[in-house]
Amino acid sequence: MHGITLDGLSEAELIELHDQIVDRLHFLHQQRTTHALLELAIGERVMFEDNSGQTQEGIVIRRNRKTGDSACRQRPSMECFSTAAAERKPG
């Protein structure tokens, strides 16, 4: 692992390092999600996994210009893209 030695770090330093790593991983995930959402086009068929792990399908009906989030029409109509990463579905 690129010469990183953890043996000399105290418990407090390890906890701080852990927190920084988790924050960085969350940031990278959010970046990937935002990029994927920005690539979606209005009218495009999409499928994604919701927070409960269920696969959902829908059609993109609008995009939020400020956040880049998208909304889609489902059965019934609901907001589909809050924090879930979208997967393209051939349509």
C-alpha cells in the first residue's frame, strides 16, 4: 500500500484518518452520482436501486438545475433520484 505505515499512529490519529477517508469516499461517491445524473436526458428510461435495495424503473421527466438531481415518472409518479446512482437501461 504505497509505503503508508500505520504502526506509529495513535488511536486518536487512526480515528482522525478513518474519518478523513470516509469523508473522501463519500465525496467521490457523490461526484460519480452527480456526473451520472447530469448525463440523463429528459424522456430517457432508467432503472436504479432505491434505498431499500429494490430495483425501480421510470422515465426522466425533469432535472433540477441547482442540484443536478432528476425526477422520473413511475407507477405511481414519484421522485426517483435523490441520492441513488442511476444506471442506464437500453430503451
